[in-house]
Amino acid sequence: MNRKEAIREYKERKTEKGIFSIRCNATGRQWIESSPNLGAARNGAFFTLRAGGHRDKALQAEFTANGEPAFEFEVLETLPDDVPQLNLRDLLKERKLHWVAERNAAPMRNE
């Protein structure tokens, strides 16, 4: 594959949007968040956790105490590709709240 084809494929790829959880298997605690790009959310969450600077201080404290092997990333729900961009943020928020209640989990804090 040449460079132009690779760039075109990269631009045309579809990103999964939806709801995910990060669970500490050592304690059973779970945090729920939503994202318009689940792949980037996973990479970003674990990168900031490894660096010790995750915005959710409780999640960071458990990660530091238990180590990365105790944690798992799980996609709980993906949204269809045809969700209008205008409604995406509200729908992600609504579905996140649903899963927080369903799993009796903590919403991921943005502080």
C-alpha cells in the first residue's frame, strides 16, 4: 500500500463512540465514562494513569495502589454510526448515567 492510500484509509476509518468502564478487579470498584472515540479513550486513560496524573483522583489512587494488571477496560455500549453529531454529546451523557445506575458504579470525575 502506498502512502496516499494509507492516508485515505486513515481518514475514512470509523471510530467507535460509546460508554466504557474501567474496573479494578482487586477491589471491585468501577468507573464509567463516555467518549466519541473509545479507542482514544482507552489509550488516554491508561496513559494518564501510568503517568500518575489522571483527573479522577480516586481512580488514580486505586491504580497506584493496585497496579495496572488489576485493571480492565470494558466497552459497555457502542452507539450507531448514524447518530447525528448534534445529538451525540447529550446521548453519550444520557447513556453514561444509565450505565452508572445499572452497574452501581462511579461516574468518572473530570476534576
